[in-house]
Amino acid sequence: MEKCYKINKENKETLPKNILCFAYTLVFLGDLYIDLGEYGKAKSLYEQSLAIHKRLLGDNNLKTAWI
């Protein structure tokens, strides 16, 4: 999962259409960290994903609310 995160992070700036995909990767990696008890790492990833969703979709979008 971390390898996927790194690949997505590297491509985030060059492939704008994949930014939402990157945001979902952050959520899934955050979920993994929750399972491992790494709550601080998970929170940081969730916050990054939420910021991307808010910027691209707005505060009132259902996908943003899901984060």
C-alpha cells in the first residue's frame, strides 16, 4: 500500500486527473494505519484527503462528506 501511495504522490502533480484517485489512496492507507494502531499517521492522511476533496469538489459534495 505504501508503494502505491509513493507512486500516486509522485504522479499527483503531473497527472491532475488522478488527484482524486490519490486522495482515495490516502484514505485507504489511513485505514490500514488505523488497523495497525498508528492513529496519528492515519489522521494526517485523512486530513490530506479531505483537503483535496474540499478543493476539487467543495464542502457540500457527498464524496467530501464520506472522508
